[in-house]
Amino acid sequence: MPTAVTPQAVHFVKPFKPSVTSTEVWSRQSIEDLFNLPFNDLMFKAQEIHREHFNPNEVQLSTLLSIKTGGCPEDCGYCPQSVHYDTGVEATKMLDVDAVKAAALEAKKNGASRFCMGAAWREPKDRDIEKVAELVHAVKDLGMEACCTLGMLSESQAGTLKEAGLDYYNHNLDTAPELYGDIITTRDYQARLDTLAHVRSAGMNVCSGGIVGMGESREQRAGLVHQLANLLPYPESVPINNLVQVEGTPLHGTETLDLLEFVRTIAVARITMPKARVRLSAGRQQMGEAIQALCFMAGANSIFYGDKLLTTGNPDWQRDQALLTKLGIKTS
Ligand code: SAM
Ligand code: DTB
Ligand code: SF4
């Protein structure tokens, strides 16, 4: 039996009108029940809800760039950028504005609408935030949506990023609360919820999801979705990552997840967060076209687009364009 976990609400500190409003409270049991549906029933339910809120033949493209790689003091057991593990990832300094502008322009030319900048920090320093604000301006000047994932954020740092024009802040809950301590010991679940609250109160869109395939049970996958779906309001953007196993990390060698379970996780996220962009995120290179097509049927309507995630590979844009064309999917 899973541990009973009280849903954590992220409350507004300042008045803010989110684009997603939700009052529905999901019990953990109701989410487990969705996971346990016969596959076809689950897919049908997810399709119905998806079609109520979105064009089912449209997928949004986000391109990632690591603006500061490696050397991170945190011990996230999945992550090749942690200083605790020997993965061959070399630590770099932060990229300058010209390098970021060039990468964003390339992403735009290839059709991406959102540019996401990631940094291997536990938390940025205030002087880092000033530099990131310049990068955000550069991306916004190209007419793209901007997203950052920089680690834990204070309320004032969130405010500075909002003022710079940042549209989305990505900070994942990663897994169910009861499994979290087995994966990461250097910061707790509440700290993640606090960052999400700061992002909300600054008036930015929240991007938050997690990773499956870390050896969790189906109940624990339900536990992750339970936390996300009960955020008030739930995130506008929900990345669902399949663990990319990197040699040297503690999670390397974990038994791989049956990919139909991955599809189920997408479907349950779609049903419980009907208006969110559910992103089929890391792990696509290991997935094949049929599973990705099932994910789109299950309600995924965003992908990371471009041949690199942060440090690991992703299908190149020509391959993705070929798949999307084959499926008759338009992009935004
Ligand atoms: N350092 C910041 C943080 O942790 O919030 C931002 C970057 S961090 C790499 C962003 C997210 O990438 C993590 O929260 C995790 O969900 C995801 N991630 C990292 N390594 C991964 C892996 N090997 N497979 C799948 N997702 C991964
Ligand atoms: C998210 O949920 N997944 C992305 C993004 N947000 C920052 C990161 C995936 C990282 C995969 C491992 C790597 O490339 O280092
Ligand atoms: Fe650092 Fe983020 Fe990797 Fe954790 S996931 S080790 S915080 S870069």
C-alpha cells in the first residue's frame, strides 16, 4: 500500500491570474484507478479529454540548451551533471549571450516556438540571475517563448526573471514523495514545492513534471501525478521524462520500464491535467516511432526538439519532422 500523502497546495502570495484554473481535487486512489484501467479504456478517456481542450493533431516544439553544464553539487541519482558521479560530463562556465542567441535562432529556424535554458545549479546566485535575465531578453527579442530551469529559486529571483520576460520556469517534482529520498538527499520535496510557489507568485507559468523508469512502482507513478495534478493550479506544462540511463550514475542499470507504462503515465497526466501541455520529454531516442505515436494518442502535445537534451542525445529535427509528417501532426 502506498503511504498516504496529503496533496501539497501551492498558494498564491500575490494576485495572479493563471492560464490554467483548476479546483478538482484528485485522490491518490482515483489516480491509481486510472492507471489500472484496461489500456484501450485509458487511451479512449485520454483522447476524449485531449480533444475537448486541444487540436489532437498539433504538437508544440521546445528546444533545450544547457547554458551551464556539469559540476552540480546536488546528488540526484539520475543525473549525469552531478559532481558526485563520474560520468565524463565536463563542467563548463555559463554560455555568453551571443552563443545563446545563435542557438535560439537556429531552433527558431528549425520550427521551435519555445527555447528552454538549463543550468546545472542547486540554486542560482543573484549575479547569475542578472546574467540569465540578459539571455531571456535575447530569446524574447527573437519572438520565442522563453523557459529556464536553474534549480531552486527565491521569491525575488523569480520576480527578476518575470520582469525580464521569462514565460515558463521548469522545476520538476521528479517522483512520488515517498520515493524521493531514495533518489536525492541534498534537497527535499518541500523545497521543490516552495520554488514552484515562488514561480507562481511571480506570475510565471509553471513547468513541472517528473521522471519514470527509476525503479518505481505503478503506485509511485500515480503518486507523482497525484502531486502534480493537485497543485493549485496544476502546471501549464508537464514534462514526463523516461529515465535516460547514464553510466556512472547510481540509477544506471535500473530495470527499464515497459514503455506501455510510459504511455499510461502520459494518458493519466492528460486526464488529470486537461489543459496542460503534456510533454513527451527525455527518453525518445530509446522509444521508437510506434511508442511515440501512442504517446501523442494518449494526449502528449509537446516534445523536446533538437538533437541534444542537456548532455544526452535526442532524435534530430529531420527525424522528428519526418515522424510528425507521417502522423499528420502540425507543429507550433
Ligand atoms: N539543476 C536544475 C534542477 O535540477 O532543477 C535544472 C536542470 S535538471 C537537469 C532538470 C531536470 O532534468 C531534472 O529535474 C530531471 O527531472 C531531468 N533529468 C535530469 N537527468 C535526467 C535523466 N538522466 N533522465 C531523464 N530526466 C533527467
Ligand atoms: C525536463 O523535464 N527534462 C529536460 C528539461 N526538463 C530540462 C532535461 C532532460 C535531461 C536529460 C538528461 C541530460 O540530457 O542531461
Ligand atoms: Fe544538479 Fe539539476 Fe542534475 Fe540535480 S538534476 S544534479 S540539481 S543539474
